Amino acid sequence: MKNLVLIGLSGCGKSTFGRRLSRRLHMPLFDTDVMIEKKTGRIIADIFAEDGEAAFRDMESACAREAAAMEGVIISTGGGMILREKNMEELSRNGLVVFIDRHPSHILRSTTLGDRPLVQNDRDRLFRLYAERIALYRRYAHITVPNHGGPRTLKRRILQILRRFRHETKTELS
């Protein structure tokens, strides 16, 4: 069975979508940032501060390989997972890649950024990251789901993902 791979900017709703999809589909959820924290015993912000972004990206790539080797799981990725083409090649090999597209202005209205190392002290950086990464998110996505509304919109978007996922899985099995 294919995996569902969620990509998007930090704070776009990957964790929320992932938890809800996990319950609806009865599929385990793996968050690559949580995987890194469990393996290292440290939080992401500390890894960035002590080891730097390059070391974090290496750990992220290792988790991408590990998660991509699983079957029938939902994988919620860190916002920068798309920065390494190899990560996305591995994740998409057996996964339907879903881009949760949420504009930074919506993220800033509903999210605290304290635990997000790349943007915690610079709210404008979120806009810059979006501009820098949007083409990559779109390039790697099999489906794009806008996330600009409230809970009712979120439910519709989840149902959209489920329909697409079920269609992709049936096509694969035929």
C-alpha cells in the first residue's frame, strides 16, 4: 500500500492533517522531526543551534530514507525536506506526495513560531522561505491542498486527499 507524504512550510498544518488522516485511514503517522528528536534525544531547535542546519539536514535525509522504506504509513515531513532532491525521490517512490499550501500570513495568524528554528526570531523569514521553496513544493507534489480556511474547510480538504489516495491505491492494485 502506498504511503501518504505531507510536505509544506513549517506551520502549514502537516501535523494536524497527518493526525486526522491517520485516524480516518487507520494508518500509522510518522513525523520526520519527531523521528529526529527521538533518535538524538534533543529538540530540533537545539540541533540547529548546536550542530547547524547542515547536520540537521543530514539527519532529516536519514529519516526520509527510513520512512520511505515503510509501507502504508503517513509521513509528515519537516518544511525543508524538499531541499534535497534525493529525499523527495525516495519519499515519492512509494508515496502520494501532498503539498499543504498555506500562505505565511495565515500561518502567522494561527501559529506560534517559538519552536521553529528557522523562523522563531524573524517572522519575515517565513515569507522569504515560502518564496524560496514554493516552486519545489509544487514540483514534488502529486496533489496540492490549499489550507486557508477554518475547521470546516480543513475537513473538506482531508476528504479531497482521501478520495485521491483511494483512487491512486486502486489504480496501483489494478
